Amino acid sequence: MTVLSVRNLNIDLPSGDGHVHAARDVSFDVEAEELFGIAGESGSGKSVLSQAIMGLLPGAIISGEILFEGRNLLDLPPREMQRLRGNRIAMISQDPLSGLHPFYTVGAQITEAIRTHRKVSEAEALQEAVDILGRVGIHDPDKRVHDYPHQFSGGMRQRVMIAMAIVLRPALLIADEPTTALDVTVQAQIISLLNQMRRELGTAIIMVTHDLELLSSIADHAMVMYAGNRMELGPGEAVLTAPAHPYTLGLLRSSPNHESRGALPSIPGQPPSLLIEQKACAFAPRCAAAMDICHKERPPLRNFADGTRSLCWLEDKASNTAAALPAIPEEPPAVAQSSDIVVKVSDVRLTYGGRSLFGKSINLDVLKGVSLELPRGKTLGIVGESGCGKSTLARIIAGLLPPTSGDVTIEGQSVLGLERHDWVEMRKRVQMVFQDPFGSLNPRRRVGSIIGDPFRIQKVAHGAARKNKVRELMEIVGLNPEHYNRFPSEFSGGQRQRIGIARALALNPSIIIFDEPVSALDVSIQAQILNLIARLQRELGLSYLFISHDLAVVRHVSSEILVMKAGQVVERGETEALYHHPQHPYTRELLAAADPHYRKSGGGLADPQSSGATP
Amino acid sequence: MIRFIASRIGFAALVLVMLSGFVFTLFFVAPGDPARIVAGERATEAQVAQVRENLGLDRPIIEQYFSFVGRSLSGDLGYSYRNQQPVLELIKNRMPATISLCVGAVVLWLLMGIPIGIMSARRPGSLVDRLGQGFVLIGVSFPSFVLGMAALYFLYFVPRQAGFTLFPPGGFRPFLPNPGLWAWHLMLPWFTLALTSAAIYARLTRGQLLEVLGEDYIRTARAKGLSERKVVYKHGVRSIFSPLTTQLGADIAALLGGALVTEQVFGLQGIGSLAVQSVQTQDRPVIIGVVMLAGFFIVIANLIVDFLYILLDPRIRT
């Protein structure tokens, strides 16, 4: 039975700069009990689509049809729509930290949902809330129902969100990036919970995500969106194994999950602006297989035997078309072996002490004795979930934070207790690239002066000489030197991360510490940045510390990996050895959670206990 | 939790002790000889010395301070240099007018500002919002003495010339036995004191609520199928109480300054006018008494704000 049928949906969002064409001619059907996946990068229109179904897009100009249980939602009066929301169509938002109201208990929030749609007493509603919390894996639900959201961990909060969404047994559940804000081991638990719930309750689930691999491995049908267009739609397995559209193929190829080492086949360029009306194929400017006609006319819909449909001028599936394969950059030459240790961290500990508000003295051990060595010209990956202390370690190595005990030496010199002058000198050798390309650049300063800052501070170059050096750097990291005078807001996320890298490179450092450099970027952009990072290492002989929660990324770039948990190193080893023969149970858990096929089977680690209680 | 409350109260007491020491020292080092002022212009040196001794001003400052603190604790704030009335009694006589003015003004500005802010935030850019923004602009642009004068002119003087009394020009009537008369006399002072703050609260409410309405949990509330009314009031407005409380704590502290001007304009015999008179006449016991009283109320107001915080935000509570 078809629960939801979207027909030729167009969504325009009025904005100050004109209409944003967020969706163009999108159609799909969702059957009962089905898990329907929508994948796409940021700005592809996938979240707008889900909000349009919920009727939560005031002011949007929507045409087409959204048929839900036979009724067109677009024609429903607001009151009717309100009656459906939460009752027949429910939603789970991306971030369980902000998705629950901080001032009401979870019980109050769940009973509110129940009592909005059903005439039951407060006591009955509370009993239902307790039952549903138990079903989604909250221990002691009768006690915890009276707790506030901040007393739950991230994974637990997402369970509460799911409980609230399914308590009225909706026919359709829209999960908008339900696991993106969660740690990888918790992600697996949430996915398997959703899977279990749809089978038990017969709820159809639309799952919106940027993680195509995850999606295709669990979804019955997957839809790939790009710039508001439905590029490809088909059975999940088919989309993953034999993508029909060059964009899907490019996405899959550019995510570092594959066995491929070395440079990633990235998709060049950036997604188009949605303000401009598209007349041809939206992907044509970035497509390796683009033909003349692709730039001139809207592509036709191709139907393939396995049920896949693709919006493309190619007559065959992209995976069968040689031209569609993104060019793989040449393999890097082997890096010269060296036993020279550039960074040595010995038994670094960090304890935050102090008095709490209530006068109790509290000690928080952030790092409990971490040691590591980084050989010259190599990359050491540091993996761990949020709160394991990996970013703190990075700050200590960079000398930005003094450890409680232990020592850090860079090229033989301790970074601790440096005089002002030596500290400035040290900055020439160690640089950092930060996670958030939006937050780590001053929005009121021009790119040229941001990149040129190190020269100014270190008094290395002045005036025209500095300007030339900055232009050189921009060229090295693949930015147009003409954009010297622009502000960070005029650049995309990937370009901003290039700016961050250029700034780090300015003083010819020997060591760069990358703290989650690609986790805020889309897959196709992430591949570009990873390739850049690898190229710079080859060409400049840099040594990297690469910190990430994403095992696939760390595996791709690192020669050696350190696994951290709760402030300690639980395992370290050569990348391939660690991946194929993990010794520590936590490493195995991380690996299993990052493997989509493992997730599909529901996994053996869906024990909610392991995600912990209150953080 | 109990320790937290106890520590806040202890801190409040410490603030008052420090304030008393500071004020006392300030007047000791200030120029001017109170003994001479009290004795009068034609007094002889011997008379001045006699007065000095009577007032205890010849003793060391530390001794004076401790005897002051000791007496204050038993409710004796000393006697006015001017007319030898007990300071406590002077203040007591002036309290009803000031408290009526301040409490009424706070209630009025909250009742005006918050609803205007909410209406603006619910439909940003609409006519209602633009009217609200206009109110904010007018409110913050007029100093209270101008407002007071304008109110007197348009609401007392003009109707008076037309032959009837819309509002009285000022003066204070006690709450009992006739609350109606009390409120009627205070209406203009209340509006004068409240309008600027009402505008500020409208702006604050609008800004905070707009931010909150963009939060994920508001979308969750909508996704539950709640009515827009419930979404805005139960989920949205609930979240802005904390910042409003913070602002209110700071504003109550600053309220006495505004009350002073308003009392002058409307001829209310309150604490504000008492403070002005005592400063003009260098009446130190009265000044110290008024400052301590103001300090006491500010500390209490902030204590209440702290406790409100705990009540409002479960994240602090648990």
C-alpha cells in the first residue's frame, strides 16, 4: 500500500536575493513499512522536501501534489494538516540536543504529543510514555520519564525523540539526518532501533541523510538529490552497487570508504546556486561524462531494468560508462622512509580541577597519560568519539594548552614553558587547521589579510612581498589569487577550508595538526580537500597529525593510527594492520559501527547501555 | 542546592557590609564639616566642638563605623542633622510613595513590553510588528523628565483648561482607605517611569522570542501537531523567561535613579526626593540610610532573580 506519493513537486522559497528553487519536479512513492532514503549534499533540497511534507514551510511556493493516504496535503486546510502532524506523520530532527525542549521533562513532552491528538487522562498518557520509552531502550523508564533532556546522553535523547515520534503509531515517520550528530557507535544503535520500530509498528520511514553508503545499505529505495533535482531513484542495493547517474557514481567514488588508497576521485567544482533557474542538467558543469547537450537541455528520464530511474542524457548506466568515471589523479610516489621523530608526546596528562558551584571539589581527568611519536613525512591518525580528549591533545601538542604533567617535544625542543620569543618561533614549525571552516575565519577580514597574518605576526614579509606570498599560497591550495580581497562569507565551505590550510602553510611549517578538517564538508568537497592535504604532504614533505571521528577518512590518510577512548590510547598500529586485525574490543566496535553492512544486519552492539547514561 | 542558596544569602550580606563600609568612608573623607553645618552659620568654635562631641564625630572613624553598624542592626540609623528626626522614621514616611511608584511601574512595563514584543515576534515584518517597533523607538527616545512634562501638559493641564480633571498633577494618596484614589494619582508617574523600560522590554522580548522560535525544539513542537498558540506560548515564551529575569534584576537595581526624577516632576514625597534633599544639605545619616536602603533592596532583588533562575531552568536545578 502506498502511504505517500509525491508527484511533480516544485518548491520555491522566497528570499532576499530572489526565489530559491529548492525542489524541481520531484516524484516518488513510499510504501507502508518501507524505509525510503533521500540522499544528497547540503543544499540539495532534501531537508526542504521533508519539511514540505510536514507542511512546515510557511511562505514557500509549492506546486505539484503530496498525496498522503489518498489526500493531497497541499490542499488541506491548516487545521486538518495540524491534525495529521505528530499523529499520522511524525518527524525526528537531526540534533537531539536541540530538538527537545530544555525546560520540560521528557515525559511532559511525550504526553503532550499524546494528549494533543487523543482524549486520554494525564495518567494514562504518562503510562503510555513510560511504555514507549521502555520500548526504545531507555532503562528504568518509569523513573527517567521525569528527567529533563539534559540528563540524557546524545544517543538516549535521540531514542526519546524516536519514542515521541512513534508513540501515536504514525503511518509515516520522517527522520531528517537522525544520526549525523551522534557518535558512530551510537549511530548504529539508532539505525537498528528505527529499523526494528518500522517492522513492529508498520511505519514507513523516510530517512534523509548525506551518507549515501549508509542509506543504500539499509533503504528499500533510495533517492539521490542534487540542486533540488531527483537525479536517481531506485532500489537501495542497486543505487549503491550500480549507480545510474554520474553524480551518484561520483559521490560513491569520492567517499574514502573504498579500498582505494592514494588520491580520491573527487568531483570537481561546487554545487550551483539555487537562485538561478536551471535550464539544462544541474550537474553538467561538474560531470565527467558531460556532453554538449547536457549544457543545453534538461535531461530525460531513463528507466533501467532493475527499477532504477535516472535523470541523465547518458543512455546507459553511469557505472557502465567509461567516460562517467571520475578521473583518478595519479598515484603519489612513495614517501621516503625516515626514522626522524618530529613530534614526541610522553605521558601527557590533563586534569581539570576546581570547585563546583556547591563547593564540592571536582577533578576531571581529560587525558590520562597519552604518549605518541610522529615520524617525519608521515601522518598519524587519531580516532575517537566525542569527548575522548583528541582535540584537547591537539591543543596541547600545538602548545595552546599546558598539560598537567608530561612533556611534548617538537623536533627535540619542548613546547612547554617557552619564552615569548621561542613560542613565536615554535609557531613557524607547528600549525593547526580547525574543524569549522565557518567559525574559524574572522568574517570581517579579507582573505588576503587572514592568510597573510602569519607573515605580519612573524614580521617575515611586508607590503607587496607579503601580497605576492599570499597569492602564491592561494594558488598552492587551489584558490583563485584574484579573490585576494574577498571576505570569507563569499567562499563555500570547501574553499574556506582551503583558506585555513593556506594560512597554516604560510610559514613553511614542518608539522600541521588537522582537527577534524573535513567533518563539516560534503562528501564531494571532502574528497577535494583530502586530495589537497595529501598532495601538500608529498610536495612539501610535511608531517601530519590527523584527528577525526571518521574512521574511513583517517584510514585513508594515515600511515599509523591511534585509537583513543576516555582520555587514553587503547590501541595503536599501522593502518592496515589495525583495520584487519584490531586487538582492542573498542577498536572492533568502532570498525563494526562504521561498516554499513554491519549496520544493516542490526549489529550486535545495539545494547543501549554502552552509549552511557548522563554525560 | 541548600548550600547554593546559603552561599547566595551569605554573599548578599557581605555586599551590604562592604557597601556600608564604603559609604561611611566616603563621607568621612569628603570635604565639609558636618558639625559646623549642624551648629549653624553663626555658631562659635566652642559650640561647633560641642556639637562634634555630641554627634560622636571626634572619635576615630573605625569606632564611629562599628557603633554605626551596631546601632543599625538594632534598627537605629541615627538622627538627621537637619531636624533631629530619626532617619528610620524619615525613610519610613517616604517609603509608601516610592514603593508604590516602583512596583506599579515594573508591573506596568512588564504588562506593556512583553505582550508587544510577543506580538511583534509572532509576525515579523507585519503591520503589528512595525507598530511595535515604532513604540520601541518612541519609548527609548524620550527621557523620563520629558515624558513626565508631556504627560502633565496633555493629561492634566489641557483637560484642566477645558474644565475637567482627567488626572491629578501629582501628590501621593495612601493605598488605604481608597485604592482607587491611590492608583488615579499614580497613573501619570507610573506611565512616565514605565514607558522607556516597556520599550526596552518589548525589544528584548521580540529579539529573544524570534531567536527561540527558530530553534529545533520549536519545529519539534510544530511537528507534534500543536496549535500555533501553544507553540508560541508554551514552548517559545517559556524559554525567554530566563533572559527577561536577568534584565529585570539589573533594571530594578537602576530603578531608584529613574524614580528620583519622576518623584521630582510629580511632587511625590518619596525616597528619591529625600535623597536629593539630604545630599544638598550634607545630611550624612540620611544619605547613608538611603544608600543602605537602596542597597538592601537591590541585593534582595538580585537574590530573588537568582532563585527565579533555579526555578525557571531545570538545567541549573539538577
